[in-house]
Amino acid sequence: MDDNLWLMELESALLDDCTVNDIYSICNGKTIPEGLRPDVWQVCLDVRHKNDQLVSFNEIFDLPFQRQLREDCDSVVKRLGNDDEDKVSVVSDLESILTFYCKNRSLKYEQGNGWIELLLPLLSLKLRRSDTYNLFEAIRDAYIPKGCVKQGNVFHLFRLLILYHDPELCSMLDTKRITPDLYSQSWFQSLFGATCTLPVVLSMWDLYFQQADPYLVFFLSLIMLVNVRDKILAMKDESKEKIVEFLSNMPCALEPDDVVDFCSLAQYYAMKTPSSFKTDLLQTLFGAHVDSPLDPIVAQALCLPVSVYELVDNASMETPHPEAVRFFLVDCRPADQYNVGHLSTAFHLDSNLMLQEPVAFATAVQGLLRAQRQSIEANSNAGGEHLCFMGSGRDEEDQYTHMVVASFLQKNTNYVSLLTGGYAAIHEYFGDHMIDCLEDHDVHRCLVCCGNSTHSKNNNTARNPINTPSQTASSSSQGPQTKITADLFSKLGASLKSKSAEMKGKLFEYIVNPTTSINSTNSGQNVVEKHVSASEKNGRRYRNVAPVFSIDEESEEPVNTGAGDGDASPQDETDAKEIVQLQSFLKQPDVITSFRCQEVHMNGRMFDSHLIVTKTHLVVLRDLGKGQSQVIVRRHLSSIVKITAKRRHRDLITFKYGVPDGETLLITDMDRFLIPNASNATEIVSRHIVQQLENSKNA
């Protein structure tokens, strides 16, 4: 009945003048019925009421490359296996639409540019030729990136995204000189129409057009690689040609039932990625298809760029989505520049130390990584798992900043980005309000201020907390908008300064005495790095706490993620990492059931695994191949204090472990899994946790 309700609601909306937002809220990720798909796509692509453009087509096929176009259309259609009558009709539609498109847009058709593969799914809708053309034109403008050519902006950006989420995989491909254009060009040119079966393409485009996100193709392509990253890395000794062939054909394995999970994972990765590049490169990558020159922000970027707008907004966000990006800002300027002005949330790592005093530099890096981990555990807004490095914005110093960033990338550190424009961009962003937002700012020694007399004058005024009458009058005359802006910057500055103080103390303490374990109290919350044994719990954790299993969107702090370690695994309570035979293990008498799953690490990596439920423990076995598995964790059921899932991705399950801390829970560790039909797994685990409690009471 529910299915009928949403279908009736969709049909009713299509009869009215609905929008893509209406369709998204009604369909909620469902596959569109075949009969409604043409109308839904026309609404999503905003061509429902568009005029018939083909009325101006003179039906003269006289392009210089007409013969090549006709041969390619005929060759592709022959492979479809249609009846002869259908083949003639499809070839005619293809050639007519593409000929008019070239004439209408003054474009040249080139063999292998993906146009034919993009058109074929649209022809399956069996619309009028003019409606098919409008859909094709809209998709090309809105969703196909410009410059899908060798060394194009598209592939530079795609490589940066691979580097951001999986630097080890990116390094391996770079070593083999396998650039993204060698294997993913057809993915971007045709939105996977050239590599996936028609049912998969139709289901994927249903979700794609509802999302109305042109950058989704980048993350769909990223998921293609991440899902088989272990297989790719295992091919490091294979020839370049064999690896490229394997990569190119990966989308062929997609089935229609995989599409929803595939797109959900792409959205998850998009949420875990800084987003300012989308705005900065929108005009370069999308729109009317006139080739754009290479953008130096992308073509010459060492790592993913982040704009100052995103950095400041991120630092001032009070209640971000639990999976959203949270930056840990690293200021790499020389000490003399840092001391005369810096963001309060920035941790100083003098890039000059890398060459001048490598031992001190290594110690400072250890301190930063430790402070970063503790800020994550404390859920501090001053820190996060995403490392954003900042230089001065001056070439002479930033060459050393780039060396520091490169050193982190060489260690396969995930989530590394670089602030575009460096400190100079921050200085310019805050302008007259920098006294509220920057710490220790000295207008007389600040290099940016000294280089701009106007800034110097404004900053002298800003540093004086007491305004003269004339200054007050002048300020009032600027209107309410100026006052609102000033208040906003003032609140932002106070927020940044208060949130960073405790983290700087930890950093200083660790750098001075790096062998000392730092146990500190932050806002009344203990931050202790340890695993709690079952003997410490005594069955008290379930008093006055929420139910074990819940669907929520609360913050899920990444505990023990091992910043800087690209392959950190959750620590086992017994530190057992034995290799076992999977089938033999499953036959053990205390094993109740098992579930195929994927371990999901905070760095985005996934590992094929089995989640085993025994009478007393939760065990994770990672597949090694040939029937062998490795014991990754062995958790006592009594140590599980909460099981959470995401509303938008209910198969992404997090098991949290901890101990009671007064009226609250102290979370000490967690594991995250992607489990098909996760509700069954969580129900069984929850039931046996309750059984463990009953057993302990009766003992």
C-alpha cells in the first residue's frame, strides 16, 4: 500500500507544475517506474516546457565529419542486437540529433567522445525526437564536465579526490603512470552509459537527476576505485596495460540491485570531502560546452584546495552533521610570521624546521597528531580528522609548506588539503574585523599589513577599542548591515579563541615532553586513551542510559583512528590477530550466526569481512582470500554500550564500546560496518546483549 501511495503522489505531482525538489522528497531514492521516467527526467532537467528546437533543422547532413558520425552511429547500433527496422530508426535518430547538436552549438563530433553512448539510454524512453534532443542537451550542459580530454581539468580534479581519500592507491597509480583519463574518460563523458548495462544506467540516472549534483560523477567514479582498492594494489607488479584494462571495465560488473548502495556510498564520500572546489570550479567544469583553459588551481595543485570561506565557516559551525568535514588547521608559516598574527584554532608547525632541525620537526608532528586525536575524541570544534595546511601566500615561504604537505602525503595520510591563498587570503577575508578574529595580530610587523598601507590604516583603527565621537558617527552612518557584520565577526572570533585554548596547551605540553602521556580534562569530560576491560564494567552501564539500538544522527566520534596511519584497524581487547580458516571458525559450537559485511574505516577504506556473533563475543574476521581470514577484533558483548545507524544509510552500523560515567556514557572505542539487511544483525546482537545482562544478574 505504501508503494501505491508514493506512486499516486508522484503521479499527482507530475500533473501539477512540480519541481525537482518535489520529486526528490516524494521518491526518496526509489527507482522511477518506467511509465513515469520520461516525465520525471524532463522535470529534473527542466526541459518539460522547452520548445521544439529541431523545428529549425533543415535535415541537411553535410558536416565535414558526417561520414564518420554516420559510421559510428551504425556501428554502435549493430552491437545492440535490435531488429533491422529498429536499427534503421535508432541510427536515424542518433544521426539527426547529433548533426543538429553540432550545427546548433558549432561543435565538432569526434569519435569516442561519448555522445552516442549518452544518447542511447534517452532513446529507450521512446519520446519525440525533439524531447530527446532537449534531454540530451540539458544533460550535456548540466552533468557532463567540460574538457574530458587527456590531461583535462576533469581528471586532474579526480586524481586530487583519489589522493584525498586514498593516497596509497593514488601513489601506486602514479608510480605506474596511470592517469585517470586512461581508464575513466568514458565514465565522465557518458555518465557510465558507455560501460554499464541499460537497466543500471536508467536506475543510476533516476537517482542522479533527483540529486541535481553535477559533481556526483566524481564520487561515483571514486567509489569504483575504493571498492576494489585491495585488488588494484595487488596488481602493482602487473603491466600498465593490464591494470588500465581492469580499471576501465570495473563499471561493467554493476547490477541494478547495486545502484542504490553505489549512489549512497558516493554521497557519503561527498559529505566527507571539502566542498569549496565545487563552487570555485563550477564555471570551469560545467555549463555550455566550450573548452576551458587549464585552471592552475587544479592542474598544478599538490593536493585538494580549500577556500578561506569554507575554512572559516567550518571553524565557526556549532552543530555540524556528524559525518561532515571538520578541519584541523596546521599553520606552516615561519615562527616570526605566526607570532604577529594567526587564527586561534591553528596549530603551528614551522615548515623551516623540516630542513633546519628535522628531529624537532618530527617531534612537533607527533605532538600535532596526538593533539588532533585528542581533539576528535573530545569532539572539539578546534580540531577534526581533515588536515588543512596553510602557508603564507608568499612563494618564498610556501615552497617549504609544500614540502611539509608532501611529507604527509608520502606517509599515506588521508584527508590532506591546502588552503588556497594561505594566510594572506585569511587576512583579506577578515579585513577590518581581524582584531576580533585573529590572535596576537601586530599591524606594525604583519607582512600583509606592511605591504598594504590601506590595511595598515584600517587595522590601527580596529586595534583601538575606544572610538572617538567622529568614528562612532561614521560607523553609525554605514547602516545596520555593517553592525550585523561586525557582530558576526566578533562572535566568530570569540568562539574560535575559546575553542582553541585547551588544545594549544596539550600541544605545548607534548612538544616539551613528548614521552609524557597527556590526560586532561576538557569541559568536565575526561579524555583517556585506553581500552576498558570487562571487569571494570560490573553490569552498571545500562542504568539510566538510552536503549542499546537506535536510529540516530548524533555525533559519532572517531575513536582510535590513528591519524596519520592510512590503515589503522580498531584495537582488539585481546590484541589477537591470528589467522583462521573461515569455515572451521564458523563451525565452532559457540558461534550463533554470521553476516557478510565491510569494515568501514574513518579514512574511507573498506575491507570485505564477516561479523560473527557468538554466545559471549562479537568477532570480526577480515577476508584474506583462499578461505583464510584474520581476526581483527574480538569484543565481549557486555562491552557494547550503543548501536547506531544513519537515517539516510541504515545499513551503515556503528558499534560503540565504553563505560558509564555518572549519568552519561564514556565512549572508549567503536567499530563501523556496512551490513546488507543490517536490521537483522542489530536485532540479533541486541538480543544477545540483553541475554548477557540476564545471565550476569542470575550469576
